[in-house]
Amino acid sequence: MKMGQSLLFVCLLLLTPLLAAQTLITGDITGTVTDPSGAVIPRAAVSLKNNGTGASEEALTNGQGSYRFSLLAPGNYLLTANATDFSQTQKNVQVRVGQIVAVDIQLELATAVVSIDVHEVLLTIQTTNANISSNVVAKQLAAVPNLGNDLTYYALLAPGV
């Protein structure tokens, strides 16, 4: 009985690499997300979309800015990364059987968008009547010198005269 067990153990030992090769049907994508200065960006959103099937996965980078997508079917993928105050970056990645593809992503700073709204009030011009009227208060009359007490002189205080 011991001889049979030994033979079984030897067979399993010799066949294990062949069995492992038969189950190796996926690949991985891993990398680090950084800013323009090279500093890592923790909690950056990274998404992966299989271009052939449309299947997608999402992940957040860890405290060291690293991400990993495991057990991926071979094929072409679109890798997208974005974070607050950074512009979105996309890369095409080819996943092959049994390989780990390293894709580091450097995010660019987002441009600041400033919007200035200008609202104007149109002043209407009275084209049907040429009369101009204006009120003058006593304080204005006292402040303007009027030699000869000419009342028409105060008309010069009206706008447009």
C-alpha cells in the first residue's frame, strides 16, 4: 500500500505544473496613479472596460496610489483614471494570458474654469419727446454759486444740458 501511495504522490508532483498551465487563462493590470510632480494620489478612481465585451470594473487607489485588476480575460481594455482637481486620463491596455501588465498613470492638473456673466440694463432713450426734467434740492442750490440770481443758471445742473 505504501508503494501505491508513493507512486500517486510522484505522479501528482510531476503533473502539477501541467495542471497549473491548463488553469492559467487570465492576466492582471496593476500600476500607480501620480500627479505631475510624481507624488502618489490616494483614493483616485480607476475604471477598466473590456473593449470586446463591454464589461467594466472600478477600483480606488490605496494609500500608496496603487491599483490592481486581477483575473482579467485576455483582450483590449480601456483604463481610465481620475481624481478631484485632476483631469481624466485614459489608456488602452492589451492583457495577455499569464502576464501582469504594469500601467502607471500620471494625472494632469485640471484647468480652472472661470465664468463671468455680464448683465446689462439698457437705458431707454426717449425719442418722442425732447423734454428733460430734473429735480434740484435746496442743498444743491446753496452749494452752486449764482452771481446775479439767474434762475436759468440752475438748468445747467440737469444731466444732458
